[in-house]
Amino acid sequence: MAQILTEWLLLSAAGTLVGVAVACLGTGVLVRIMASGRAFEDIEIKGRRYALRAVVWKGLGPVSNAIPAVYSSRCGSGCT
């Protein structure tokens, strides 16, 4: 069970880093588009909303990964 949760944590951290990198690159692209004169209507990033989503999804990850781990540790190899 510890291995499954460790794998989840590492994959989650890697996904977060990729997401931050894509967001940083996307911000640069948006700045260049806006500087070129194209107008965007009411671009607003709601940080609290994204933080809440991140907390909820990061909290659901261990739960969704722990359920099969607990099931397999109780049943052993005889369960299907």
C-alpha cells in the first residue's frame, strides 16, 4: 500500500510541475498576443477558485488510490 501511495505522490508532483511549466509558457504567449494589439475581453484569473480545485483534487488522489490498495492487501491474490 505504501508503494501505491508513493507512486501516486510522485506522479502527482510531476503532473503539477508540468502544469506549472505549461501555465508559465501560456502566460508568455498571452502577453505577446495582447502586446500585438489583439484585445481580450475581461481576462481574469481567480486564484482562490484554482487553489480550491487543487486542494480538492490533491485530497481525492490519495483516497482514490488507497481504496484499491486496501482491497488488494485484504484479499491477497485470491480476489478478482
